[in-house]
Amino acid sequence: PYYNKPTQEGLFRHYQAIVEAVDLPVIIYNIPPRSVIDMTPETMGRLANDFKNIVGVKDATGKVERVSEQRMTCGKDFIQLSGEDASALGFNAHGGVGCISVTANVAPRLCAEFQDATLANDKQRSLELQDRLMPLHKAIFIEPGLAGAKYALSRLGKVENVVRSPLTTVEQSTAEKIDAAMKHAGLIN
């Protein structure tokens, strides 16, 4: 839920209403920087144990230790996906199984190779790809929202560099940092 800042019980009831209304698998989206509330591992466990169609979480807390905590409360089969590109390596090392990535919109092949390497426990390749991608992870989030990703995609000829209000296109200084990160990743010359 957005804007309302519910209690843990309010979060539970919100997801309960969703799962009781649909016959589909549901993935919880825990993104405290946007929702202003962090679903605790205990609340998540209660949901996962009470409703079998709650199958996983996109965890954008940036707290890699949450993977272990959520595995204890939600069970070992609960799907845990990182929602933070920069911490996905640590997230997967703790037992996460992937990432719902913003950077993957810009560098899908590199991000897929990175995920494959982490899941194969190929530490050397994981670190190599992490180091190639990290400047891009950081640069596309210098400014709020998805303006950085839209700019990067426009540099690849995929979309126009246009964002909806109240967002604005990135400042020139940010564009230069994104360009440098894309060059570092081998996406542009």
C-alpha cells in the first residue's frame, strides 16, 4: 500500500484481501523507501504460512540478512528475489534466487549472466560481472524514479528520453555519469 503507512496488521489484511480476490500466485513487494513501511519477516511469514498463493517476495530493503530471516519465517521454498541491483550478489549469497532488476532493462544479457553465475556459485564470474555492472547500478539511480534508466535506454535507441511529470529527464552531469557507466559495462563506445 502507498501513502497510508499501515501497521503490520494492516499490511497483513491488505495482502489477505488480494489473495482472497485472485486465484494467482502473489509475490509481496517490500520496498520501504517508497511505501514508508517495512514488512517484517514475521508478518511475511504469517502471510506465507496462511496463504499458499503467496509464493515469494521482491525484497527492496537492501538488507541481505533478511534472506535468512525470511527463510526462517516463510519456509525454504519461499521465493526470494532481490529488488536492489547493487546488493543482489550478497542477497543471492544468503540464499536469494534472483533479482527483479531495473538495470536489466538496460543491460539484460549482462544481468542474466550475473544471475546465472551467482546461482551456479561461480564466485569469480559473479564478481567480474558485479564489477562491470556496479557503476551502472549506481548511476541510473543518481536521480529519483526511473529517469536514469530511461536515459540509458534512450542511449541504446530503445526508447525516447521522456518521463512523466513530476519526474524530469536527468541533468547533464547525471547523463555523463550514466554514459561513463555504460561504457564501463561495454554497452556503448
